[in-house]
Amino acid sequence: MIRGRSPHHRLDGPPDAPVVVLGPSLGTSMDLWLPQLPALTRTWRVLRYDLPGHGKEPPPDGPFTVEDLADGIARLLDDLGIDKAAYAGVSLGGAVGTALALRAPGRVAGLILCCTSPRFGDPGPWRDRAALVRREGVGPVADTAAGRWFTPSFTGAEPYLAMLRATDPEGYAACCDALAGFDATERLGGISAPTLVIAGAQDVPTPPDGHARRLAAGIPDARLTIVDDAGHLGNVERPGPVTGAITAHLDRTWKETRR
């Protein structure tokens, strides 16, 4: 994110279709959502974006918060002339969606929070990870990412580890600092968008207990889906059930409101 400018983004799907925004996780690019793209672009206009220093988005020009990232998405919607969109996000991308739904509730027609949390643990370890990456680059976190992101039996990790290795160290570290400062726990009741929470049953960074269940309990009328045999990047490891849950939620909420 460069302050005052929309993030790097891409639109796919029918130009006149309802819009769904897809937010990536820390250490990945917009291509994290490629497993869902064929299904979504049949009936949706899909807007994907990159986080600061990730993918094709330049490194940040200073510190930022998750709320700043959400404001950047609202600005992107303004730039594209989109009044209202559904939003789905994984991990940090989900936190951005949570913040967007709280800060601009009239813009969010439906919300999908995947493998994410209202608070990502104590700030200290995130600050420590940011310091490590600023000192040594992303190599040390890339070397251990497969164990954080996927179950031991998953064999398709390499393309996603390559995204992390290509991430700018300052962009990654600044996102860690943003996660350290994020806590929406006491504000979840202010989310009015119809919400689906998706959790990976074997998610290590944000296990269902204490993360997905807390989101679902705090957001009015939220639904919770727990996907078996899925780690933190559940949309990659178990694309079938995750994509099915997302499209069913969007069809039930966002499309119905347009009739």
C-alpha cells in the first residue's frame, strides 16, 4: 500500500456481474485465489488485490494498520466505481475484510472470513517475526511456512512458498506489525453484513477454537463451516468444499439482495 493510492489489483469475470473482492494472506499474492477463480468468474466479477510488498504491489512507504488496508480497499472500490461488493479474505485478507465491514458497512454486501481471526495472538511474536525478516529477509519464515500453512500430507505447497520467497522483506514485516496491532474482538457485534466463517480443522496459526469460533460467536447471525483435512490456507488445500461454501453463501446473500 502506498498511502493515498489504491493497491495493485486485477478484475476477472463478466463486466456486468456482481463484484466479489478476494483478499490474500500474509506472504502470498492475489494468485492465492486461483483455485476459486474458475467457479467464481462464471457468475461473478472478481476483484483481487495484492498486499504491500507482495505480488506486484510496491513495498510500503511507512507503517500501516489493518484499518489502513481496509481504507485502501474502499478507495479502490471508489476508483472502480463500485458502490457495493461482497468480500472474501484469507488470514490477513480476512482481517482486512473484518475492518472494512466495520468501517464501511454500506459497502459490504456479504462477508466470508476464511482461516482468520479477530485477534492473531499476542503482539510480541509478530514484532519478533517482523524484526527477523528485516534482519535476515524472508528466507527463515519461508523455510518453515509449509508447516504453518498446510497439513503434513499436502504435496502442493511449492507455488505458495514461491510467493513468500518473492515477497519484499519490508512489506512482509510491515504486515506483521499490522497484525500485531489488530484486535476487533470487542467490535464484532458491529458487523451487519451476512457473514460466513470458514475454518480449517487442522489450521495451526488460527485453529477453530479461539479464532473462527470467536468470529462466528461475535458477529450477528454468522455461519461457521469447519473443513476437515485443511490447514491455514484452506482454500488451497481443500478447494472443493471451500469454493462450494463460498459460492453458496454468495448466492444466498449477495445475489438475493439484488433481486
